[in-house]
Amino acid sequence: MRNLLQALDYLHNRGIIHRDLKPENLILASKENDYNLKIADFGLASFIARGELLYLRCGSPGYVAPELLEDKGYSTKGDIFSAGIILYVM
């Protein structure tokens, strides 16, 4: 989980939001090591400026943040919510 959150921090500090985090989009770097992982499938990813909100509904049901479904706008916090769901599932 720590590696996932560090990767999200890296992306968010560069203005990138993934918008479709789910277990299927996390890939282990090697079969021998279950510690290093890669985030995959940036098909729904977007650039976002600090303080900006996005409104497009996208992502996988069950892993999206509530604000994404309420049409009130969402930010990089939606990725953090999805990471929390992944932790809960694990």
C-alpha cells in the first residue's frame, strides 16, 4: 500500500490524475517480489492543475469516490479514495 500511495503522490505532484484505480490496474514488477508494483492503464488519466476540479464521470464502479458520482467536481482525492477501497479489499 505504501508503494501505491508513493506512486500516487508522484503522479499528483506532476498534475496527473489516474481516475481508474482498481486491483486489475496494479501490476507486480516481478514474480519474486510482491513489494514493487506498477500502476497501469492510464486510458482515463488526465492532467489537473492545483485547485482545479474535473466533472467527467469515469472509473470502475465500486472504486470511484462519491464526489465523482455527485457531479460536484473531484480532484486527485478521488485516486486516494480508490486506493482506500483497494486496501479494504486486500
